[in-house]
Amino acid sequence: MVAGLRLHHQGHRRVPPRPHPRHRPDRRDLQDSSDICYFATLYHAGKLRANFWFDELHQFLESSLLAVAAGQHRDDPLFTGLRAFAAFGSRTITTSHALELLDTAWSAAPRSRAVVDVCLNALWAAPPFPGQGEQLRRHSAEAVAEYPDDHLFRFRLASGQRICGDYTDALATIDTALRLLPAIGARISHELLQGQYLRERATILEGLDRAAWTSDQQTRWRDQDTANRDLRRTLQTSAIRAVELVTVFTAAIAFAVGSLQITLTGTLPLRDRALLLVLLGAGLLLFALLTVAGTWIITGRHHPDPRTTPPDPGGTQR
């Protein structure tokens, strides 16, 4: 009887249906799967970014199965910003392509703080390239205008200003970043950020001192160059005057000797002797004028005008 009741109880037990062998996941399952893969991709990419492994990050984002499984999230601004970060640091990708990725991520709407952080970090960590300082300063200024109380974006702005040579503005910006840095959270993280900001501040102060020294040296070199040009002009003028004096003195001696010979010797009448003296004087005067004029022409041809100031070889300060 007990066995019969057991069988009767088992006969009324509900057995769960088995899944059909041809059952396929619906769109919601695929969306959840891509979201999970996207989250895992961002987590692993964040570790590669923190270690500055640019080539490994580029390879992971472009060809890993996990990143490919993220699906439509590959077009998200944060994913594009990470691609820009990897492109800027890689030695095999052109800077123009990295800038295109950066502009795509930066101009996306809506643009989260994480996207701004990744883009500014990409410009800051990239190897030097033409226009890097201006790019970092311009984008950081936009970020500071959008997030005025963010100390990290102030730090990026100070770095861009320093690269552009705006040391005074950079010092004020890094001081603001240090003031905004909150003394909360993990102590180690706070000390790391504070140490990084203080090193940037020390670099800015060195740049200020170097800029002041360079300006002083340029002033000294400019004054020395002016003094050298004045000395060269004085020596040139003195040489010309010496040639003129020697020429005139030589002509005077020649005229004196010639006139004595004409006056004291010979049987020519007085009128002829006076004519000879006039011709002798005119010839010596012409000789002196030609000598002085030739000296002026030669010195003027081989020596530029000392009053002309040459262009500054240093140009504008970077």
C-alpha cells in the first residue's frame, strides 16, 4: 500500500520541461552578453592603461575576442577614447590617426567625465609630437570649464601650459589643483597624487627660473652685439679717416715738392709755371678724391650698415 501511494505521488509530480535543442537566445540575452563583455573589456583595458602598455592595449582592443564580443559598445566614446590612448603611445600608429580618434571621442554626445579623463590622459602620456602642448592646453581648458572643481583636470591644464611655456599661468593652475585635492579617501592614493602635483610644480618653477635666465642672457647678448656693432663701426670709420688723412697728406707733400721743383728750376716764364702748378694741384686733388671715394665704396660694399639690427635667432620663446 505504501508503494502504491508512493507511485501515485510520483505520478502527480510536475516534471520541468526540457529545453528544445533548437532554442536560440533572444535579443535580450545577446544584449546582456555584450554588456558583460564590454564591462570586462573596460576592466582589462584599464589595467593596461594604468601600466602604460600602449601596444598591448591597442592589440587587445582591436583583435581580442572579449573586445569583439562587446558588439555595439565598440562605438562608445569611452571605447574610442581608449583606442586613442593606445594610438598616442604606440610607436607604430601615426599621430594623425590618434588625433582623429581623440576628436571622435571628445566630440561625442553625451561625453562623460571618464571620456574626458581618458582623452586628457592620452595627450599627457603621449610621446612628444608637434602641437602636443597646445592640444593638451586647449582640451584641458574645456574640461576645467566643464568640471571646475576637478583637481586632476587642473593638473592636466598646468602640464599643457608648462609645455607651451606659460609658466606663470601653469604655476597658478597647479596651485589650484593642490588646493582642490581633497584629503579624503585612500591615504596612499592621496599621497601619490600630491607627490605628482608637487613634482609638476617643481618642474614649473624650474621653467620659470630657466626662462628668467634665458631672458637675461638674451638681453646681455643683445647688448653685447650692439656694443660689437658700435665698435666695428668706430674701427671702420677710423680706418676710413686714416686713409683720408694719409691721402691728403701725401698729396700735399707731392704738391709741395713738385711746386718747388717748378718754381726754383727751369727757364719757363711765370705764366707757364703757374699753369703747371695748377695742373699739378688739380691732378693731386683728383688723386686724393679718387682714393677717398674708392675707400668709401670698398668699405661700404664689404661691411653692411651697422645700424641694421639682425633678427633674433632665438625667435619667440616656446
